[in-house]
Amino acid sequence: MKKMTLANLKRQKGATLLEITLVIALISVITLGALSFYKITSDDSRINEAVTNLGVLTGKIQTIYRNDYTQVTISTIVKSQAVPKSMINSGSDTTLRTAWNSDGVRLTAEQVSSFVGDGFGIQFLSLPDSDCIKLASITVDKYTKLTVNGTTVFDVSPGVSVNTGVNGISTACSNSDNNSVKWISR
């Protein structure tokens, strides 16, 4: 075996297989870290957008319909320009989009206390399990009632008191990344 000298190192051309393998492994680790960070950032961005859009849409519906929601429709809301731009499907006034789905919003008249139409529902469809849990947990106490996949997880309607907490939300948000969350308000 030759002694390692500065002269021998200068004569070596190229990289050894070990050096190449280490460089590839390092690049792989950095790439995986960047992709993980991007996914987390992207998911959080969708949640923030959904919470903002939900709040804006709720406020606009309350302003337009003024406690009689029997005629609440997506078409009316779109035509009144009360919908956040990120929720509008170009060329359609009958569908609204979420960050997850191009036809992912439903509006309904609901009965909160005395008659159908004294409240309204906003429903987001096709949510992934983890985003369903985050979105429902963040917004749960801002509405009269919250259902996940048809299961009531929060309800403070007159004469009713249901609050399953985060565990109930987590259990309800387990529909193979095809969850629906419905917020009911007055």
C-alpha cells in the first residue's frame, strides 16, 4: 500500500465510489427535508385559506340574508360578489371551490331553533383526514353547530349541548381522505 502523500493526492483524478455515494446520500436527505417542509407549508396554507374564506362567506351570507336563510344559494352569493375570489370557479355561478376540490362547497338552509331557514350551513367536501381534523378543530367554537361526515361534534343550539372535543373530531374525520365538514350558523 502506498503512503498517502500530498503528491499522491494531487495525482488522483475523479472521485471514489464511496465519495460519490456519500454525496448522493446527502443530496437525498436534503431533498427529502425540503419536500417535507413544502408539504407542511402547503397544508397549512390551505387550512389558513379555508378558515379565512369560511369566515368571509359566513359574514356575507349573514349580511345578505339577514336571519332568513330559506333562499340561500351559491348562485345568489356569487352574483352578489360576496364570495372570496379563490372560491370562484371561473365560468360557473353554481359551484364554489375549496383549496382541495373544484366543486367542494354546499350551502343549505338549516333549522337552528324555530324554523328551517333561521340558520344556514356551509359544507366543505372531499377533505383529507389530517386537514379535516385541523380545520374542524380551529373553527369548532365559532359556529352554532359543526358536523363531520354527518356526525355532530359540536352543537350549542337552544336546548342542546354537544362538544366531543378534539377526540370526537379526530374519530369523525376518518373517511379515507374524503371527509365533509358542515358549519351551521345563524
